[in-house]
Amino acid sequence: MSHDNIRPSTQFNDEDSNRSGNPAFDEVLATRLSRRGLLRGGMGMAGAAALGGAATLAGCATASQAPLPAAVNTLGFTPVAKSLADVVMIPPGYSAQVIYALGDPLTAATPAYKNDGTDADFGNRAGDHHDGMEWFGLDAQGKPSDSATARGLLAMNHEATTDEKLSSFFIHPTGGASTLPRPAAEIDKELMIHGLAVVEVEGRGKQWGYKQTSPFNRRVTTMTEAALHGPARGSEHLVTKYSADATKCRGTLNNCGTGKTPWGTFVSGEENWYGYFFRDAKDDDARKKDKQVQALNRYGRKAGAASRHGWETGGTADMYARWNNGATAASARDDYRNEMNTFGYVVELDPYDARSVLRKRTGLGRFAHESVSFAKPVAGQPVVAYMGDDARGEYMYKFVSAAKWDPADAKPANRLAAGDKYLDKGTLYAARFKGDGSGEWLELSVNNPVIANSSYFEFKSDADVAIFTRLAADAVGATRMDRPEWGGINPRTGEIYMTLTNNSARTSSAADAVNPRVYTDMKGSKEQKGNVHGHIVRLADASPAGSSFKWDIYLFGAEADADKSSINLSSLTDENDMSAPDGLVFSPTTGICWIQTDDGAYTDKTNCMMLAAVPGRVGDGGPKAVMHKMADGSSKTVETRMGKAPTPATLKRFLVGPKGCEITGWCETPDGKTIFVNIQHPGEGTRMADVMDPSKFESQWPTNVGYGAGKRPRSATIVITKNDGGVIGT
Ligand code: FEO
Ligand code: CA
Ligand code: CA
Ligand code: CA
């Protein structure tokens, strides 16, 4: 959930604590461009197919070795119209099926999900809010396979839960308690619906299902032990009552985007973890001169901050007390003042080993991590990964490993040991964009005198940089961006694309070349301001480990009828207009760029969606003056760099989801013939007071298409195939 316009009382996803004076290139005055609400109707798109049918587990099929198709240059499907229907819409000629939804049992002994709030044992069930997802193939013998197309593991994030007034109301019988203290029995369930899952899936043609009894099935929750790795391991700032030597911690939380490492493991970004911690109003005093007070403020936890669910109120037991981020005892060894510092990392999991221990890779920095995108590794060169910090005005990052890539590590005997080799030692950089279309990577380590000698914050070591990464990026003057979400690497060019989902806090005075839009959009009678619909920036690195890059803006989200000089700069049409890009994944098979939305701005006209794109490369467009119309009738311009505008042939809508959902997570079988997509939080706009009245639910998906019991909406994974057995999108 990251909408800007619903339930301000539960907005834990748009944290906005960057008060640094980091650069803005052009000063422009406020835009007060009022937009007409009219949309052109009917563009002659063919009727799309609605998703239906319950999942059944098909028989076992063997892995095929189909040759990979050449990367596609045009998209071969009929675009799907914008839709407000409570179903998944896909192009004609495609089929979709629900295969794995909130609460589905992951062991033989776990009963079927009743979906009425009475279900328990969520540690053995699918978690909530399915998010980023990766495919890990299995051959017929159950061994890891790069070519398997009919059997594999989906490793995915269960980011959060649909909540209001503290409670995850759909998983409690009558909605749960909305006052403090929360009942322990409710908290116990909520602690287990967050985290990760590994689930085995199997299919033949269009019939897919998950395997309830697979020994690979696994949940990682807020309670699962994890090992701290990288420069922050052992730091005084990670000492807790649970781990006096700061080598371990518990759980992973609010996992959003994902990635797949070159050595074949799953990585996941911890995003809006800070919102789960309570901090007493007197905690600043209790901490006296602790430098972490500055960091707590910078990471969104001012003294007196309430927690999202009140988990700290479940009782005196450790499992509840750990969510109180206060200095309540004499020593950090006896309380959980540092517990929040054990979240905010990239975590690595070996999905093929259900007993393996989750590793927190602190070298990749601590912030509101979204996805992790690894550049194609080159023998003898460092391994490089790109990441975004999704909060208003936060930064883009790059990690460069100290170890040089050995191609033998593509199939290592010990996958997590390969992770240790490449992710535990390296250098983190933050991006600074310049108005001329160039940019530089700023080193975040105590080798950089700007950090070592900083008067802004005391960095004693690279452990401090790893834990207080935002402050290090502030110190070097990185560029404040419009909420960096997923990144993806174009397999044809090696260029990195990153979605900047929207920024309601972007002001005209801070508009700059790479975040150039500030305008007003109407949603019904409601004014929405800032960069309302988001954009996608792309970077061409001079070399994998280099410190300079070139950039332009691939795409500006917009409504098709918006002004083309100030808002709809990419000339989007009814076939491809969109708002709030979030998920972004390139198919390694076809090179198609899949773009998914998590929108609250255009949802008066369409539910969230997924589009397919065939983009060009950095520099295929040119300079662009963005018009800012002023209240007094005058105008100002901000110079940006924009790529060649897409057309309906190179960017079109492939899917629209059910009501109240976000589309996120994408992976495919290596033949490109089957894709998996997550539908997160359908019915998110349902009010807690209406939990007993299905007629008032915003959505009843997926039970309204025949999947599962009850009428409460459930986050779920769907599988999409082409009816002629062809490659998706072609
Ligand atoms: Fe979980 Fe930034 O979206
Ligand atoms: Ca989002
Ligand atoms: Ca609008
Ligand atoms: Ca996201």
C-alpha cells in the first residue's frame, strides 16, 4: 500500500523525513494548472478477457529445452482498455488463473483457508500482500535447473496487510481491536502474515497450481532468526537483548521489491519497516546524547511515534517488547533500542534450501529498500547492483562488490557462501544527477573525506555508513528523487531503468532536471499536487564500477488527455496511459519491459495495471523544456532530458487488476511462455466497520472468479499463458 490519497491515519509508506538541502537545479514557481477531468471514450480496443477459473494442480510435466526467441521489437497483443471492473483483464488470446492466495496452506497438515477471520497457523500459510517475486526452476528430480519450464519455486515477498486503525481486519473474525493494548492473539497472527514465502508450483500448458506438500515450501516471518552480514555485523548499534554480540536478529519486514543474484539466490528489500516501531515521547531524553536520535528522526521515528499495529502492546514477552524502540533499560543489551537498526536491509535467501538461514546484507545499505537489480556480471569485473530508497525525496544507490566475478560462481556449490563473497565487501554509492544529462556516483564510505570528516553526522566506520546510509547520502549531496521504486536492467543495452512512482511533496522550487514536473491533477473534485503520476528515469553507466553515467527520462506517467507541454510529455494515449509506475522488470527472454502500477491518482478512471514496453536507449530523444504554468498566467520552464516518446506499438497496457489492488511482482519461466504476477491488496479501500458485510467490500476478488472460500478479498499470485502456447507479449 503506497497510495497518497487514502487513510492518512495509516500512511506508513510515504515517509518524508529528508530535510537535507540537497540539490535542486532550477527554481520554478508553483504550478496551479487545473486539469479537465474528461477522458476520451472508446478507442476501439478489442474486448479483453476476464480472469476466471479456480486453480487445480496439473500433473507433472518435464522441463523443456525450447530455444529462446529473439528479443522482440514490437508488441503482439491487443491492448487492454482501462477498467474499473472487479476482475483481472488481460488481452484476447491469453488465459489467467489464480494459484496462490493469502492463507493458502503450505503443509499437508494445514487445513484449507476458510477466509472468515477464524483461520490460524499463518506460519504455515501464504502470507498477505504478495509483492516482488522470482522464479527458481526445478528439474524432474527436484534439483535446481536454469531451463525448467514446468516445475519451479516462486520466492516472494508478503509485504504488509490490509489494515485500518491498527488492525489487519480481514484476518480477524469481526475485524479485530482498534484500540491499545492490542490482544496478543491478534498480534500473533499479524506477526506471521508478514515476511517471505517459497512455494513450489507446477504446470502443464495453461493449468498451473502450487504444491501444498512440497518440502521446499517455506515461510520466513517477523519471527524467523536471521544472520547479520557485511560491515555492520557486530556494530554497537545492532546490539540487542536478543544478540549481545550483534551477529543475529529476528525476522524480515515489509519486503517490497525483489531480485535474483547472479549466483542463483533470492534477494528482497525491507521497505517501510520503521512504521512498525513505537517510540515513547520521552525517548529522546532517555537516550541523552545518543547520536542515534538524529538517525531516528531521519528514518521517520520521532519521539512519540505510534506504531502501525501496536504490536509492542501484546504483553511483556520479548516478541512484543521488541517493537518498543525505546531506551528502557540501562544498557542496549537489555532492551530493544537498537531493534529498528536490524531492519532496512537487503536480505538474501537460498530458496532451494528450506533450512538455510536468512542473511541480512548490510553492505547494501539501510533505507526503504525496494528491488535489487544486478547488472549482467562480467568475468574479472565487480558485481554491480542498483537500488532505490522509496520515500519522498530519497536517493538512488549502486553497490559495487570488492570481489571480481568468477563465472564458476553462476552455479556455486554453496549459494549463500557466494553471497558472502560478493555482497559482504564492497562499496556503496548514491547518485547525483546533473542538468546536462550526466551524473556521478558519490562514494559512501569513510574513505570519502566528505563522510569521514562530516560535521553533519559522526561516521566512525563503514558499519555506521551501512546502518545510517541516508545520512551518508545526505552528507555527500545526492539528488533527492520522486520516490525511487523498482529498478530493472535492459538486457539489450545494460542500462538501468528506475521507476519514480510519484511525489506529492515535490514543490515547484525544488523541481529539477531529473524530477521536472510539478502540477495539479483533478481526481473528481479533489486536487492532487506535485509529481502526481510519476516517471521512469534510466541510466547508462560509463562502466560497471564507474563513477559517471548518462541519464534521461524514459517515460512520464500521465492521463491521456492531460496537457502535453507540462504533464503528458510522453504523449500517452488511451492504449498506454498510466499513473504511478512501481514494479519494473525486464524479461531476460524477450527484452520486454513490464511496468506495474501502484496508483491512487488515476483510480477514479481505472484500476491498477501492467503495461509492456519495448524501450530504446539513453539519448534517443533530447532536451525537453517542461512548461510550468503559473497562477498569474505567466510560465516558467525546467529543462530535462527525455527519451524518444513511446507509441502504442512500443508501450501498451497488458493487464488491469481488480478493484483496490496494486499490481506488483513479475517473473517468467525461461521459455517466456508463462508469467507470474501478483495482485496485492484487492479491496484495500474496504472499511473495517464493514468487515462483516460483504456487500460493502470494495472487492471480492478472487472468490468472485471462483478461487477459494469466503468473500473477503485476498492478495494472490496469478499465472498467465498464451492460448496458442506462444511467448507472452509477442
Ligand atoms: Fe512497497 Fe515502494 O512499494
Ligand atoms: Ca508503491
Ligand atoms: Ca485525474
Ligand atoms: Ca513497490
